[in-house]
Amino acid sequence: MNLDFSPEDLAFRDEVRAFIAENYPAGLREKQEEGEEMAKEDFLSWHRTLAKKGWVAPAWPEKYGGPGWTSVQRYIWSEETARADCVPILPFGINMVGPVIYTFGTPEQKERFLPPTLSGDIWWSQGYSEPGAGSDLASLKTKAERFTGDDGKEYYLVNGQKTWTTLAQHGDWIFCLVRTDPNAKIQEGISFLLIDMKSPGVTVRPIITLGGEHEVNEVWLENVKVPVENRIYEENKGWTCAKFLLAHERSGIAGVARSKRGIERIRQIASVELSDDGDALIKDPMFKRKVAELEIDLTALEYTELRTLAGEAAGKGPGPESSVLKIKGTEIQQRITELVLEAAGHYGAPYFRGFPKDGDNAHPIGPDFAHRAAPTYFNVRKTSIYGGSNEIQRNIIAKMVLGL
Amino acid sequence: MDFNFTEEQSMVRDTVASFLQDKYDFETRRKIVSSDAGWRADYWKAFAEELGILGASFSEELGGLGGGPIDNMIIMEEFGKALVIEPYLGTVVIGGGFMKHSGYAGAASVIEGIVGGTTTIAFAYAEPQARYTWQDLKTTAKKDGSGWVLNGHKAVVVGAPFASHLIVTARTGGAQRDAGGVGVFLIDKSLPGVVTRDYPTVDGNRASEVYFENVSVPADALISESGLDLVNQVIDEATAAVGAEAVGVLRKLHEGTLDYAKQRKQFGTAIANFQVLQHRMVDMFIEVEQSVSMTYMATIKVEESAAERAKAVSAMKVRIGRACKFVGQNAIQIHGGMGMTDELAIGHYFKRATLIEGLFGSVDHHLKRYESLSFDAAA
């Protein structure tokens, strides 16, 4: 057992640092650090830069366009990108549907979908949740009925509604779980379909969340015609893909490197903001205690993740233990946003949505960091709900790990 | 980066585990702790001669098998699983630690005695007034010719009834709480003037109040005349080893609770089917896993710089302390009335977990220490 990086790993880290310094724009860095909302182009420009370099999909096998990194290199990559406040690569294509396609797809499907997923030419949305199917995902009702088109080809006619669809307002394609056999047992009649969002009958409607953001949407599917060749894996076997995807979604969800950066930011903020005593907030014993506990808990999470990575390197796939990472990781992310809001004091109150940021520099409204403190706090409550709520993660551990 | 164990390390674990499985089941342990001696000297001999584990954590130059802190971690975890009483912590981890790090002239022969099982050591560091401030010493060591004279009172010296030797901290100079002047001595427990009052501890071990009444010790008893840094280093190593013991205890608390919940029926079903208990047991599992992670982290970092080491160990002890309380209390709760009985092992693991919580510093102590290292030092 040791924690040392090899000379090769250290050289890799230098290479990554140099690349980020040279290619990651300062404007994006600032937006990311302040937690501002990102435009479509913000996400895409960094995605394209990395795609060109061949680094956009660290976990993909080399033959599908991954960089062939070791688990230690991937760890270094996530550390370094978080340290530099890089815009995160959206998970829907790279972490979710991409691995499903290269694991379960046909050669034609791989050929057709993997390159544009890597390049950023397809913006993927995730069509899992429905109004009546949240934590109980398998109870989804969106139905897909097979029929033969006028052209003699086989199609599905898809009807239903998906919801909480993140950034679907920018989406090109959506991967959906649909019910193809209404008479089968609940998890057995589901298929995994790729749907072109330009198809007639697809409607995206915004849902505005607590922080005022337009981040999620409803996606309505009304008599949408989907070619059968857009189905991944066998008909009625979509639940296999769904479970595979959820396990992949959970790995990396710990967000250790980003939380480290978050704590670093709290320490910066609290060294400037003042406590009741007029001294730096970070010297306030109560505030300091909360930051210290956060650091310690993050250390525990980090080493738990490293043990999981070591297990993966030894050939164990991301297993149900990754639910531990999801639970603790999201709790820590939420505690960070709580402390930032707490540090903002009075200036947690002003609401800046649609308000010109640099309207009047001579008469500022509180410190910059405070502008997004409350909206971010509200927004990050989502993390213990999405990706299988933290209660569902406990059910998974109880069943799969503890045998209860 | 690597979290695997070497073949030698795995062998040490298997050797210890199979010995304890055969010879240290719960009923045997009950007999050991209620016997007059309170420990099994013949087992200690077996550790030395049959298993050869007492030398596992010493380098080959020092007569050991070439291991280090990771071997201590492995052995302590297995000892935790069986609630072993025998004084590995005091003798090998602490006694051995002082010998490895001090440059003490007699180290080689002391280590020979430790590895051979003939020397057993208890660490007399605590004092009634000092809580977790290791340099707060009323015990004095006054120069007397070439040797020293010790006077004072050491509190709750765990394992002292089994020890042939004591390692004692005593003030060689300076005021009661000064960092300088913390003397460290290795003395024969049978020296005239060493008065011990022995008693059992609540977790089945034995300890002593040790009084030094004009004890003359020879010059070669002095390990360090001003050794607070050394004391901190050895206590940090010992704390990491106690973390490993806690991991063993916590695993048994969690496993025992799972087993019990699966067989205990109420309302016509196993109580393991109740979601509120399932989630509780998941939260216990998470505490155990995080304790494992922190113990690995601290054990690896114990050999780094003093500041890194101290920060890592305190972070670990905070999480271990919390885990001991959470897992221990909930293990009893889920066992219901049976958890309250002396008959079941579970309560005995809870008692050990409870003492580990405060051993070498409470959660609050280590939080404060972590803060001073992470914030005040940096500022």
C-alpha cells in the first residue's frame, strides 16, 4: 500500500496542467467559479477542445475513442480539471449513453452514434424519469408500439411524457426508456430507444427550479415515429441497459475533486468575510469547526473512492458500493453550498437573475461570490434526489451489499 | 498509488486470523478476562514463537521480518475482531515505536526481548490532571549522580499488570506544561518504589495506577531527556493502530447486527425486513467503510512529515470516534433487550468501541488538533 504517484503519473499531471493553462479560457473559469449558469456554447466549446485533444471521454476504451488512461491518470485528470474550475463535461453522452452504446449496441449503432457523441455534435438528453415514475423508475408508462411504415420499414410509435430532462432545451437526441410490452412483468417490458428530438411530435417545455434556473424540462412525445434500428439491445431488455447506466452514473458522482475546490473556495471567502467579532470568519470557532468537519469527511470520502478505484483497476466493475460514494458525495456537496450561503450573511438575500452584473461598479451590491450563493444552495438540493435518491441508494446497499 | 497488500502481509493476516479463530472464541475470551491473570502468557509466547508476529513490524536489521505500520494495522484489526487482551499495542506498537525512532542505545536488545516475547511493555503517559495533553506532567525525574530519581503518579496505565517494563514520561526540566523537558524512560517494573494498584477496565482489560516513590533508575533508562516530538510520533502511530483495532471491532458490531436482524422475528417477520432498520444498518455500513478508508490513509501517512502525520491521524481519529459511537449504539439498539445482556458478544464489542472513542484523545480533542494544523498553522 502506498499513495505515491509514479514519475510517469507526475509527468502526466504536468502535461494536463499545461494543457489546461493553455486552452481553458479565463472567462469560463470565472463563470464556473462563481457558479453562474452556463450557455450552450460554454459547455460545447470546452467539450470540443477536449474532443480534439482526444481527452473528452477518459473512461472509454481506446478503440471507441478513449485516451487509454489508467485509473490513476483518470483520478489526476478529475483533480486537475476541478482545481482549474473547468466546465464539467455533461454526463449524458459521455458517461451515460456512450457506454451503453459501446457495450450493448450493434456495429452500425456504434459507428453512427459514438463519433458525434465524442465530438459534441450530438447533445444528448436523458429520457428516464416520468411524472409517475421517479424513484420507482420501472413503473414508467411511455409506450412504444411497433408498426410497419408506408415505406415497408419497422417503426415504433412512441407516446408519453418524460420529465426533469436536464438541458433538453439544447438537446439533439434523447435516449429513452419506453414500455414495449405492457403485459410483461414491470421490469421486463422495457426497451432502450434513441430518439431524434427533431422528430415531429417531440415538444420540450421548461421547468423553472428554485434558484430561478431553466435547467430541467418536460419532454412530451406524441405519436413520435422511431425506426426500430434506433433501439439499443434487445426488445424488452432495456432494463439491463438502464441498470448498467445507473451504475456508471454513480461512479464519479462522489465529486471529490470538485468538493475539494469548493472547500478551498470557502476558506478563501471566509478569510475575507468577517464574523460577529470583527475578525475573519474562518477564525470563528463555530464556523471553523464546520469547515474542519467537512474537510475530514471529504478525506474519508476520497479514500473510500480511491479504494473503489483500486478495486475497479483490479477488474471489479463499479458495483453497488458506489452508492456509498453517491450518498456521502452529495451530502458533502450540499454542506459546501450551505456554508457559502452562511458566509454570505445579509448578502444571501439579493436576487440577481436578469440583473446586469456590472451595472454600477461604484455602488456594488455585496461581494461577487454571494450573488449565486442562495440559488446554488437551492439548486444543489437536487443532488440527493437525482440519480436514484439517497434513500434509494440505501435500499440498493441494503439489498445488494448487506443481503437484506 | 496502490491499496493492495503484499503476499507477506496477507500471510500475517491469515496466520493471526486462524490462530484467533481456533483459540480466541468469545467463551475463551470470557474465561481469560475473568481469570486471575487476566491474560494468557502462553498465547503471548505463541505469538512470539509459533506465529512469529511480534517481529512483523520491525525491519530486518532490527531483528524483525521487515514490515512496518501496515503490519501493525493488519494485526490490530484482527485483534479487534477477537477483542484480544494481550498487550500488542503497548509492547510492539508503542514500546517498539520508541525503540525505532529514538536512537536509544539499548534499542537492539529491547527489540530482541519484544520479538522473542520476553519483554512486555505498558506506556505510562497519562496523569490525573492532564487529560490529553501529553506534556502536562507532574511526575518528575531528577538527576541523581549518573541516574535519575522518579516521583509521581501515572493514571490508567493499560496493560501494566502484564508488563515487565514501563515506558514513563516524566519532567526532566521546565514547568508542568512546557513542551521542553519531557523525559522518556524505560524502566523495569520491579524496581523498588514502583507501586502499582491494579484493576480491571470496563472492556475486560487490566490497568494500573502507577505511583513512583523515589524510584532510582539507572542512566541507561533514559530514552530521551526532552522527547515531546518523539512522544507525539509514537502516540500518532499508536492511534493509527487503534484505528485498525476499531475497524475490527466495528466490522464485528455490524456483522453481528445484520445476523441478528435477519433471524429475530417480530410482527410475523424478520426485523431485517423493516426499512427503517435497513437504512440504519446501511448507515452503520457506511461508517465502517469510511473507518477502513481513514485507517488506510492514516497508516500510510504515519511515515510522512510530522505535520502531515498529525493531521492525518487526527482526521482519522475524529471519524473513528464518531463511528465507534454510532455503530456501537445502534448495534445495541437493533439487538433490543438482548443487546443489554452480558451474555452476548455484541455488548462486549460495544464496550471496547466506547473506550477506543476516548483512547489517545476524544473526537473533540482531535478536531481541535486538526483545526490548529489545518487552519492556524497555515494562517
